[in-house]
Amino acid sequence: MREKKWLNVLLLVSLVVMIAGCGSSKDKAEPAAASTDTSSAQQADQKSAEEKKPADEGNKLVSSDGSVELIAPEGWKVTNILKDQLMFVVASPKAEKMFYVDAQAKKDFTSDITLESYHKTILDNIEIQSSDLKRSEPNKTTVVSQPALESELTGEVNGQKAQYMISTFEKGSNYYQTGYVVQGEKDADDDTTYKQIMDSLNIVKDSTPVTPDSDGSLFKRTLKSDDGVLSIKVPSNWKQETKLNEEADIQASYTKGEDYLMVLSELKSDIGEEYTMDDYYSVIKDQMLNSVQNAKVEEVGQVEVNGMKGKQFSLSGSVDSIKMSYLVTVVESKQRYNQIIFWTLQNKYIESKKEYQGILQSFSDNSK
């Protein structure tokens, strides 16, 4: 029996969101004309006075929960772009430049996590979602008086060039990531703007963002495989994905809740008619056991999914030092074996499992 390359279900927590393409692509506005009754000397004095303004007189922006504050350039504002995925995002007037802060609780990682491995995870996740990505080696720096790592990246997202300056650090009970994102080419002021924002950054209180509830009863979106044979219904605040796994027939996520879903289907004729449901189930379970560190399996056993026979198990372990849990169901139809896989952080699995089971029952295989 051939092995399908599907074990990229190990998507990491709080992916760096591709901000490129979220804002306007219009050209920058022309600067306003200088007043004709202002002398060059007066302009110079005014500029000098502005340069000497203390930071607390600048454009101070604060996250909705008051946990993060910073000084941004004039005209920048807190934005709702990606508010369901990142704890704090500020943007330039046309949103062609953005700065974000996000946090992940240390309890979601195994004890062997390091700042270096966390930083690498963030960069790897950007690479998954980008093309032609180039990234610098991490530089050691300091953010909010904490040791930090910093990298610069360039690549393309959805056909647009994007440049990133990414920093990671740990403070209190969280790991933090910050990102300065520019659509298109950086200009001469971007390095200065980034440094000024980073120097002003303040973690006022050590708190991890509260995840909004995902209402599993509101199945408003039907996702289908490319051939239209497979379908599953998800809550309206889930979104269809394309890069969790290149071989997935259906994939989706509710990233703010760290909830992920993937459906992979194989024709019985491609596997071999001699393989039974039990054989296929055992292969899938063994592959996962071999791919997750410190894996523990809980057998659920026989289940029925929308009138079809299935077998189910849950699995907990760690991937790249992140504690993850999975709910895996193999469903047999007339022509196929289908894998329906949900995963999330270990500390969210119990509360998410009921919703996963509800979504699972909406799965349909219309193969003839």
C-alpha cells in the first residue's frame, strides 16, 4: 500500500498571517503643498521642534485589551484587518504598511522550546505561505528589555511582493512575535519607522488574547472537493485553506481558535482491493504515531458518520515542541477511504472536540 504524503497536518500555532494584499494597492498620496507665507527658516524651526518632541507626545496606539501600546507614525491607526487572527495590528493610512504583535502562551509548548526554535517556526510558517522567499540569518537584539531575535524576509504573496521584519522574544508567560510588513518595495524611511515603533513598544500586561467562541451549530459554509464529490459544512467564521497540505481534498481553519480541518480521500482501487477498512485505519494511525513526538492514542472505536461506517481515534503529542491534539476519523464509502482530521492545541482540545464531532457529521461522499 502506498503512503500518501499527508502528514503536514502538523500546522503550528498562530501562523504568521500574510498581510500582503489586505490593504489598498493605490499609490501614495501626494504631499500637501507648503504654505506660501511660511519662510524656510520657520519651516526649519518647526521641523527641529517636531524632531525634539518626546515619544509620549506622538501617535500613541493601544490594543483593545490594553496589554500592548506603541508610538506609530502620524496617520497610522489601529486596524480591524486580521483582528480575528492577531492580537494587535496598526497600519498606515492606506494599509500598505502594517505592524502587528501576537502572543502564544508558553504552556502550549513543551519544556524544550527555545527562542531560537520558536523564531524558526515563525519563519518557516511564512515560507509555507510565500513564494520565492529569501530570509536573513537571525540577528540578536533586544525588545522591551528582553533578548530577542530579528530576521528580514522578502517574497511574494498572492502575486504581490512583500517584505517583512520579524522579531521574536519571550516575556512573562508568553512568546511574542512582532512583524513590520510592507507591500511592494521598502522605501528609505521604513527601517527608521520600524526601529521607532520597536523602541516604543511596551507590553503593559502579560496576557494572552482570549479566543472568541466558534459556534459549531451555525453551519453556514459548505466546502467541496475540486471534483464536487466530497463536502463538509463548517461554521461561517472558518475559512477555506489551500496550503495546509498540497494533497488535501478539503482543508479549512479557524485560526483565531487554532482549529484546523483536513479531508484526504483515496480510491480503494488505487490502494488495492485486498485492504480492508481495519487495514487502512491501522496504517493511518501508525503513520501519525511515527510523526508526533511522545504520542498517546485514545481509541474511540467504531463510529457512524452521516450514515457511513467509520473508526476514530484521538492523539496527543508534540510537534516542533508545540503540544497538539488530533481527532482522526477514517470513513469508508462505496469507492473510497476518507480521512477527516481535526487538530488544535492540547489545552483547547476538550472544548473543541464537541464542535469537531458536529462538523464531522456533515461530511458527505457522493461517489457513485
